[in-house]
Amino acid sequence: MCLFCEIAAGRIPSTCLYEDEDVFVFKDINPQAPVHFLVIPKQHIDSLNGLTPENASAAAKCLLVAARVAKEQGLDGGYRLISNCGDDAGQTVHHLHFHVLGGTKMGERVL
Ligand code: AMP
Ligand code: ZN
């Protein structure tokens, strides 16, 4: 079972901010900034390393949606987008996701 596949399917509850046929956006359960949400493709992809020419459009759509939801969340002053890839980056959920963090002036290190 993949936690984020379950969340995208609505089988595990989350605070959803946006959803379409390809992308799901929800609040991070352990926020590291005043605004912290996660953008995921509904299709299961392990990480950035799982991207291929065939599925790369899912990641591209995530980035478009990230910018759109950031605007909706009032992040006019900017935001940070992070994708942890692999153990050395501290990836804990092995379903590709993009953290969007904002709502404060951030230091050089956030995650
Ligand atoms: P990462 O360390 O980059 O793999 O990030 C995983 C993120 O998922 C962390 O920031 C967690 O707080 C977040 N997370 C884990 N479980 C949930 C959940 N059930 N709902 C929302 N966010 C979650
Ligand atoms: Zn998954």
C-alpha cells in the first residue's frame, strides 16, 4: 500500500486544496511553514528518479498546479518548491511529491 496513492484516491482523509484527473494537492500533516502543501501525481511514480519520457507530463502538470495553488493560497511574496529524492534527501514517502512552502521569509534551510 502506498500512503499517497490512498490519499489521492480518497481512502485516507486529507485536507484537499485541489484535484483534477491527474493531480492531487493536500496540506502537509506536519507543516514546516505557515503554508505547506504537497502536490502529487495521481499516477504512482516512486520519485523524480521514476520519471520517464512517457510519464514526465504528470510531473510538469504538478508544477503548473503548484503555481496555481500557491497563488490561491496567497503566496504572492513567493514560495519554495522541494522534492526530496531518495534516502540521502530524506524522502520518507516513496510516491513523487512536491512540497510547496511559503507564508514567511524563509532561511536557507527548511527541510
Ligand atoms: P518527504 O520527507 O519529502 O518524503 O515528505 C513526506 C511528507 O509527507 C512529510 O512532510 C509528511 O509530513 C507528509 N505526510 C506524511 N503523512 C501524511 C498524511 N497522512 N497527510 C499529509 N501529509 C503527510
Ligand atoms: Zn503511490
